Amino acid sequence: MKSHAHLIGICLLALAVGGVRLAGAPAKPAAKPAAPQAEEPAPTIEGITIERPNGFLGLNISDNHFVLTFYDAKRQKTAPDVARAALRWPVPYQKADERTVLNPSGDGVSLSSLRNVRPPHTFKVFLSLFAENGEEALENYVVDYHD
């Protein structure tokens, strides 16, 4: 009797550790492989997206003023790597194009204009980026702007 109780004790210990499965006992379900984590969507760029060699630009009109926001390659806002931008766009109410200069704004990630941009806001914008005291544009872009 003592050997029988001893055998039962060993079997229970083996079951607790998980090393032995009794005949007829259901097998443990196999562990499911970890599901691949879904990639987070890329952050949104405000306004019209302009791809550039080291990231992106976002051009929009806020309160009837141009705002040019700078983004890195991962679409995270970053400080401008230029001192100013110049914009030119045709308007229906005069023969000459409108022009404005965008200077650093207080947020540290964009350039903005003081000039009021009259609607309708659908036109081709000619954009040039300049270094501090630079006479020649570092980068030039032509953008079809629309609200």
C-alpha cells in the first residue's frame, strides 16, 4: 500500500511539473505564435505635402496666411533648416503675380508670411528656400495648391 501511495505521489508531482502526460489525458494546446504588431500609421503632414531630399514640407494657408512646416524623414515636425522661403503665385485680379517672404514663426517648426492671401486658394505656387544671407535658392518647388 505504501508503494502504491508513493507511486501516486510521483505521478502527481510529474503532472504538476508538466513533464508527464497520463494516457487518455488531453494534451495542452500549443502556444500560439505572437501576432505581428501592426505598424503605426505615418503622422499626418499639414497642408499640401512636398517631398524633399531630407524629409517633407507641409504648405498650407492658415487664417489667410501661408505656413510652411518642416518634417523629417519619419514625418515628425522639425526645426527649419533654412532661414526663409519666397513664394510667388498668380492671381485673377491683376496681371502681376503675388509674392511674399516666409520667415521663422514662433513655434520653431515653421515659416509663415505676414501677407494676407486672398481667396480663392486654388493656384500654382512657386516656392524657393534660402539660407541665411543666401542670394541663390537652395531648393525650388512648384506646387498645385488647393484647399
